[in-house]
Amino acid sequence: MAILRNFVVFEGGDGSGTSTQLELLQRRFDEGRQNLPPVVFTFEPTDGAVGQLLRAALRGEVKLRGETMARLFSADRAEHLYGEDGVVQAARRGSLVVCDRYTLSSRVYQGIECGDELPAALNSGFPAPELLLYFDIDPHTALLRLEKRAQKDIYERIDFQLRVRERYLHLLDSCRAEGSRVAVIDASSPVDAVAEEVWQNISLLPIIKRCTTQ
Ligand code: TYD
């Protein structure tokens, strides 16, 4: 797996706050207080055709086997990376691309449902992120955060989320071995403290340093 420079991924169990942190990071870029590079914020599953089918399956409206989910997530990812205005093109042209969830989500979640082999094989050809931020939190606390939401996803169960966390912690070393810089963020800290830690890690990227030291 080759490293895709300028590509950052947020990962974590459900309710770990990756989407909130992505928004806060976006705000920092929007405020324009510092000299920063162009940035693209994105997410998986995407809002494209395959991503929409996946979201219906996540809501439990369409019943799909774990293997089918694994294949759909990787098909959605291929479009996201290589389709029109894709992640790879943006990162290569010098934008910072920050993505909520990526291949590790498939290896963690679909790995629980259909075993390690298929998700690993389906995702082995995608480039690895330059930086991976893993938002670590006790699943009990994380699920409490999601309680107010009207919509519950099929994976939002404590037994499943306990396994999700175990697998994330186990698989982070393989991400390091692929060459990604991996930072474990304590996602139970106050939102602002987490945002600061995220920024500390982002600001170490060469694409940011080049701009801020100009
Ligand atoms: P999440 O990222 O929490 O988004 P939202 O806040 O919109 O609900 O939900 C996406 C769900 O999809 C989450 O439960 C993890 C799951 N998922 C996989 O199982 N495999 C994957 O490859 C990806 C990208 C996500």
C-alpha cells in the first residue's frame, strides 16, 4: 500500500465524535486566521449512489450480508478515490484532504461480520493515509452520546462496539507498518481539548508547515 501524501483520515467507533471534530477543523480553515493550504473535507460512506445504498443498509432498511456490505464499501471507496473530483486527484494537486472514515473502518466493522480476509483483500489496493487519527473512547460513553439521536444504525450496539474498539486498537499497528503516522486521541476529553490535539497533529504535516512558515 503506497502512502497518499496530504491525505488524513479520522477513525473511531460510533459516537467517538469524528464528525464533530471534522466540522471544528473545517471552521479553523474557514476562519482563515493563518496561511493554510486548500482543503477538502469528505466522508465515507459517501453520498454517491453506492454510499446511499450503504446508508439505507446501515439504517436497517435494506438487509445485506456482511460480505455484500464489505464489497459495497470498497466499491463506494473506489469511486470516492478515483471518480470525478476524487480524493487522489485533489491530494496530488496539493489540497489537504480530510476524510471521516476509510479502509480501517471496513477492516474493523466488516471484519467482525465476515472475517478478516475479505475486507483486507478488498482494501489492500487503496493508498494509505499520510496521517490517521484514531478517536479512542469507552463504547459505553460513546453510545450514551448517541442516545438522543432518533435514528439508530445497525452497528450501534454495545456488544458490537466493544469488539469494534478492540479491533481498532489491534489493527493500528498494521497501519503504522504500512507507513501511516498514527495518533491516538483521547476522545473522552472536552470537545475543545480534542480539537486542539487534532490541530497539533495536523499542523505537523509538511503541507501545513510549508504554508505556516512562509
Ligand atoms: P458514521 O461515520 O458514524 O456516520 P453518521 O454520523 O452519519 O452516522 O456512520 C457510518 C457507519 O458506517 C459506522 O457505523 C461505521 C460504518 N462503516 C463501515 O462499517 N465500514 C466502512 O468501510 C465505513 C466507511 C463505515
